[in-house]
Amino acid sequence: MPRQQNETPSVSRRNFLKRSAATASVADSVGLSIGRGAHAAGSDTIRIGMIGSGNRCSGAAAESLRAGPDVKLVAMCDVFDERLQAARKNLIKMYPEQVAVDDDHCFIGFDGYQKVIDSVDVVLIASASKFHAMYAEAAIKAGKHVFVEKPHAIDPVGIRRVEAVCELAKEKGVSLVSGLQSRYSEAWQETVKRIHDGQIGDIVAMQSMFLRAPYRVYERPEGMSEIEYQFYNWYHFRWLSGDDVPQSLVHNVDRMSWILHEVMPRSCFSLAGRSSSFGVQFGDMFDHTTVIYEYESGTRLYALCRTQAGCYKNSSDVIMGSKGICYLDRRRPHFESKGEKYWQYDGKPNNPYVAEQAALIESVRTGKPINSGYHMVGSTMIGVMGQMAAYTGKTVEWDEAYNSNLQYGPSPEESSFDIDPPTVPDATGNYPIPKPGLTKLIRG
């Protein structure tokens, strides 16, 4: 595929790290705790709008509304009207005084995102992940504050687009907040600070897990076309979701990048496939993936995800240091050495999902923008890189992955109910999946 005109030139891993470090210093100066003040736009009301009306966008909207009575939900869009109406009804029940979405601001269709952007101050984006970069770009160009759910892109072409959007947000002086919410956890903030202070010594190896049953699947409603069904069940189609490493395991690798001071892996390899999730409702994704990331320091990250019913579940991390081990669970992270616990977080755990939306709203009130670019681009790219290794069965180098022209399916601008389905079921009633060792993805 030829390089798009708006794509950035080839970037080496070393240059990427220099850029990330510079951005991190800016982000650290902003901080996560923002003082109260006047609305930056001089208004008493902060108008928010939803692009997408699934559970995650509805959750982000509810968390934003929780930030104060001055926050009003005024616009929504989706490509399925029944989903939008169900979300609007539920949010009205929760916040009847703050949900002010009239029928004229319920936008249905692939152009609805621009109408939401035109109607609000803050845009919440959580839809089929293929569109995240495009929607964020449109909102930032319009000078709006943005929350964008992970993954921020599903392929290298999309990653480079997101990176440009992060830079544009800084130029525009607007907030761009990532759905990678782990960094808003007070328990994890304290734990990572202690790791950075050397309390478990040098990092030797890390184990990250996101093991669960299959994410929500949808049977095809009667009369629905093939392409409509793929949008309806988008999570389970690679060209719309990017699969489970960037979708789920990205949270874990973001935490590991945080611990490693945003250092990116040099390369990775993977063992992956599908063994139990068969049928059209599971689309064309793998149901288990292990990715081993290798770093210049010699540190390795062993990252595992699985979406299989009836199996062991876990979504925590273990960081092994030269002096001790960190068990990074959600509520009570702690350090151990030789089986003895020598530190444990004893504060009251906060809700990082609520905290990130509160920080976004406060940034609008104070006119002190937050920019998550220092970690959202790199962490998403680590997930994309791992999925590429899973599909190909090959070792994938950072530089070749980042600079690849790989794009899953048509571009976001070309994707709609009018296109031919990028994949269709085979004679067995299943969608074809990649074949490690045979599938080729990386092209210059």
C-alpha cells in the first residue's frame, strides 16, 4: 500500500524515545491534580457529546457528568439508532438534570461524529476502534477537548495519525485524554513511584495477564446484512477492532511502559491462535495470544491474553526486580522478597475511570490542558506490534513495525455500510483467520 500524503516520514526507535521523553516532561509538569477555576471558554456549562453509544462511551459520559452539575450531555451519535436510544434512556435515569440530548441532537449515520463535534465543548470517543484516530483528529482540528478510548489506533498507519493529533492538540491548547486510565490510579501511582525509587531494584522481567471469557458477542439479527453485522459485532472483527492485544492487553503494557520510564521494546515474538471460539459470532480474531517483548536492557515482558470461557482468569501484573517482586493488583499492590511482604499499599483505592474524567473536566474549567500523548502513542504501538507478531509468527522489530504501511481493511474515511465486507464466512461457517508462519503483514 502506498504511503499516504499525511503520514510522517520513517522514524527510528531511538528518535521515537527522544520525542516521547520530551513529551513526558511536559506531561509531568501538567500533573494529574488540577485546581478549580473558571471555565476556559467563559461559560457556566461544559457541553459534552458522545461519539459511539456502547458501554464504554456511556461509562465515560456518566463519569464526566459525575464531575459536577455544570457538565451537560447535549449530543450523541451512533450508526445504530436502537443503541443510541438505549444509552440515552439509561443516562437520563442516572443524571436526569444533566442529560439534555433532544431528538435533533441524536445523530445516526457515519457523518454523525462531525455533528456531535460541532455541538459540544468536549468530545468523548469510544466506538469501533478503527475510527478513533479519525474522530480525534476531526475534534482536535475543531478546537475541542477530547477523550479517546483505547486502542487509539489498530495499525501503524493509524498510530502515526494519532501521534500527529497529539502534537496538534498541544498547538491548539486543548486537552487530549487517553482511555488508558491506569495512570490515574492512586494505588498504582504510589507503587510505580516506589519502583522508580529502587525499592525492588533493577527490573529483570515482567509478567502481564489479561485472561477472561470472550468479550460480549452478538448473534446476527434477522435481516441484517453482512457488513452491518460486522459493525454491529465490531469487537470481534480485526479490521474494526485490531484484536485483543491492542484492545485489552494494552492496559497492561501501558503500565509496564510507565514502570520502564516509557522505554519502547526493541522487538517481540508471539505464540497465538484460536482453539475454542468458533462460529460467526466470534468473527476473525484469535482467542489466545502470548507476546514476549525484548528491551535493550535485557528486560523481557511476558504478556498474555486469552478470551476463552471456563478458563483461569487474571488481569494483574508481576514485576520481578533484583531486590524483590511487585504484585501489581488493583487494590493492594505490594512488594515481596523471599516470600516475605515488605511493603503494601494501605490507602483507599480510588476509581481511575472516574479520576481521568474528573481531570479532563477540570482541565476545561481551568484552561490548563492535559495531553496524554507521552504514553498513549507508544503503548498503543506496543499492542499493535505484538498483534502483528501474533499473526505472522515472526519476530517483529520496533522500527519495521512503526514505519510499516500496514492498514487493516479500507481507511476509516472509506468504511461504511456501502462497502463490500472485508471478510466473509467460509464453507465451515467461520471467518478466515491469520495463519502464523504464512501470513505476511509488514511492507515498506
